Amino acid sequence: MEKLIECVPNFSEGKNPDIIKQITDEIEKVEGAKLLDVDPGADMNRTVVTFIGSPDAVKEAAFMAIKKAQELIDMSVHHGSHPRMGATDVCPFVPVNGVSIEECVELSKEVARRVGDELNIPVYLYEKSAQTPDRINLAVIRKGEYEALEEKLKKPEWKPDFGPSRFNSRAGATVIGVREFLIAYNISLNTRESRYATDIAFELREKGRSARRGNTEPFYFKGTTILKYSEGNYPCGSCEFDGSTMNETIEHCRNEHDYDLKDLLKLNGINPEKPEGESVKRPGLFSHCKAIGWMVDQYDRAQISINLTDYNITSMHHVLEATRKLASERGLVVTGSEIVGMVPYSALLETGKYYLKLQSRSTGIPTIDILNTAVQSLGLNDVSEFIISERVLGLPKFSADALVEMKLNEFVDEVSRESPAPGGGSIAALAGAIGASLSSMVSNLSANNRGSESVDNILNTAAVKCQEIKNQLIGAVDDDTNAFNEYMDARRLPSKTDEERAVREAAMQNGLKKAVLVPLNTARLSYEVVKIADSVARNGNPASITDVGVGAQSAYTGVLGGIYNVLINLKDIKDKRFVDHMRNECDELKKSAQEELAKVLEYVESSL
């Protein structure tokens, strides 16, 4: 498994393209590092860079970029709307593939040590890399920003994890660590009032806001009374309750509002044991959500800038829908949103499915259609252009030389040539995929219409299952050819000595077993398609019943073709138990598929 790490350094320069280019050039010079995205913001005077690569490549590229930023950016003259404390403000590492959190943490420490020792930049470790609990949160480390850094470094409790405690006026300080994938997500509003954006941001973010009473609707920040804790009076930030003790208010919040007031206060840097004199806190709507509001002159409107630190818990669509509701209550309208940098494939896919379900539409459609639904529903093209192929991390795709990337006529020509592959196994997989596609099509045509309510669940489930099988079988078109080629490669191994002959024989036997298992899976999946076709035929639109019949017959070809390719390879496999098991399963599959196909075709033909 290829080891991949993502790195998303934030540099305190968003106006000078030449400086940004010089920094990103350092990343691109490192072999094995791939620059994915460069997102400058002039108003914030900050650029978010995203690159990916092997652990060693990412480690080197991150250091070189930080070094170049120190040379080019002078923090003593820096101004911008985004919180910052260094030329390279923050440099997070995110494990993507084949790398554990622990391995990534060690890598982050190696980079931090090198930055501190070689560049003389104070470095703080955060998130998963934090050495103490009070340094987990970036906002806590960055409090006071660059302007407060000189005095902060004099305090023992703010001794850097690496590098000197001496103030570096040019480079400031850098925060390095490992985190889960963070989605940087901005929502635009039809106003130039940054206070309005901030008012909504405080309602969304996990740490919430200082509580007020009186005249809090529609704009909470206009509340006339700011609540504070005092001896004998501990107000609740979510209602009119006033506790006489802190414990009484903590219990009230837990029982009546279902949140832990102690955790909320700690999140806001308040000691729950001694809260007197501090502002009362009211929680936000979403955990793993950070948000602020600001004005973006480039777009001539205010934005809510959001960081989703665990999109599996708090998603873009839930935050956006809450924002639309909060904006409407304030007489505002969401005019679009944007993703800064990259977004995980699974996050965008779930968003697409969410909106399809809201619209009472099937999610059993091609993946790209689901992703396009997400882009449209989030309004990602309303702020700036969003190109799925460039901005989605982990997007399923085939290699450029894959059979399934060929045009149809090119693929047919390739099959017709004198080479033994692609052959019947690849065609069997393609036949099964086409069968699944036809049942998916009929399900989607028939469901979610007026009068179809009684069968919608059956058909929507069928469409989703057909899409899953279709995607697997499309992959099997190339898998079958690749498995056969591996066997042929084994046959070409040297066989002059006894040892070489033994190695060659073992490789050939393993290659043959793999060449058997791929078409067997094709047969199994295609059989599932035949079974689904029966349900679709009986519950789908009668006008499309012949499409289901064609799909079932095509899928049966996938079953039979898969079985044939299993059987022809068994004769050369010496593992008798394996061979007997394969023959028995093929016999059962063929018999069951014939029975299912007969049911489908009988129903189809009786309806004509």
C-alpha cells in the first residue's frame, strides 16, 4: 500500500504572487511531492497550500517551504484579517493512506525540530502532536497573535516545544502538528456587515459565544445585557435560569439543554471552578466546528469562515442548512459557499446524497452525478469555480492506460486483436456492468414519481445496489486482464536451476489462483444483478420492462462468462481442494443464475 501524507501549510502572504510562487516552487522541487492546490486570499493576506506525497517527500518539502517563507515574509510589517503568528503560521500533516497517526506525529516532530534548530523559529506542537493538553487547540496557542508573541515567549508556560524562546521578529512562530482532515469552508452572505457574519458564526461554532439577555433577536450581538458569573449568581447562557451555585447551573445545563457546561467553559479558557467575573457562555450548534465572520472585499460581501475538524461528525451540508436558517431569521440570504483547498471524496459524496434524499431523488446514480449535486447544492460555483477533478482528494479514477478509459470503438478494436487479453473475462465483467446499469436506469425512471410511493424504497435500494455492483464490475474489466498478465509474467520467469523452477512454479500457481478468483467474483456479482432484475421487473414501470429483460440477460452473460474463465484455468491448478471447491461453487452459481434468469424472462415476456 502506497504511503501518502497530506500537508496544508498556511503562509502569511496572500497579495504578492511572486512570493507565493517562490514558496510553492520549493515544494515542487522535491521528488515525490505533488502540489495540489494554492489558495491565496488578499484580504486575509494569507495563502493556504495543499500538497501530498510520501512521508520523506512531504517532510522535506514542508521544511523547504517554511525556510523559503522565512526568507521572503517579514511579519513585522504584516497585516491581514486572518489570525496569525508567523510567516508560516501553521503547518498541519494529515495521514491519507498507509500511514498511522503515530507515524505522522513522529514525522511532525522531526520537521518541528529541524525548523527550530536550523531556522531558529519557535515551534509549538498542536492537535495530535501536542505535548500538553493546553496546546491541543490552535486558537489557544495563537491567542494574541504575532503582536503578543514577544511577551508570550518570556513566560515559562509558553516555552516552545522546539526552537528558541527568543522572539524572531521576522518569522514569528510556527505551529506544527498532525490533525484529522480539516475542511476549510466559507459561506457567503448578501451583506457587507462583517458583524452579521460573526453573529451567525458564533451560533455555529463549538465554543459558542458570550451570553446576553434582552433584545437578542434577530441579532444576538445586540443584546442589551452581557451576563457574567458572580458569587451567588450563576446564570444559564441558554435560558433565563439563574443558579445560586455553579454546580446547580452545571446540572441545569446537563439536564435541560444536554451539554456539559464545564467542557464549554474550558473550551473558552475559563476555569469552571472559579468562573466569577467571567462572561457566561452559550454553546454553539456544532461540535468539531470553528467559525469566524469577516468582510471579503474581493467578493464585496461578508463571509463566515468555517473549519470543520471532523467532517464525519459535522458536515458541510448540516452547517450550510443551519446557516441558511440563521441568515433567514436575520433577513439575510446565503449567496454561495466555497471550499478552500481540497475536500475528501467521501465528504462531498455524502453531501450529494444528503441533498438527493432531501429532494426525494435516488442516490443510486453515477458517482459523478452525486458529486455534481453536492457542488450545485452547496453553491460552490457561485463564489468561484470548483473543478471536481482538481479539488477532490481520493476521487476514484482509473489509470490513463486502463481499458475502461478507452472509447467504446477503441475497446472493441482492442478485444478483436490477436493478443489473448482483454478476452472473455473482461467482456463478462463488462456485460455484468451493463446489466446492472439497465436495472439502475429502470429503477430511477420508475421511483420517486407521483403514485410510486409504495415501491420507492424497493426501487431506490435496487438502484443503489446496482451502482455499487456496476462500479466493481467496471474495475473487473481491467482486473481480469491484469490477473492474466501476471500469470503470463510468471511463466516468463527463469527456469534453469531447480530453485528457479520452484520459484517459477509457485508464482504460476499463485497467478492461476488469482486469475480464477477475479472472474469468480464477476460471476458472483453478475448473479446478484440477475436477482435484482427480477425485483425491478415486478416493481418498475411496465413501459421499461424490456430494458430489465435485456439487463438480466446481459448480467447472465456475466455469470456464464465468469464461470467459463474460472473453469478453464482450474485444469492447471494442482491444489485439489481449491479446484473442487471452485467447481462446486461454479455449478451452484450457474444453476441458481439460470433459475433466476428464467423467472425474470418469463415475467418480462408475459408482459409484452
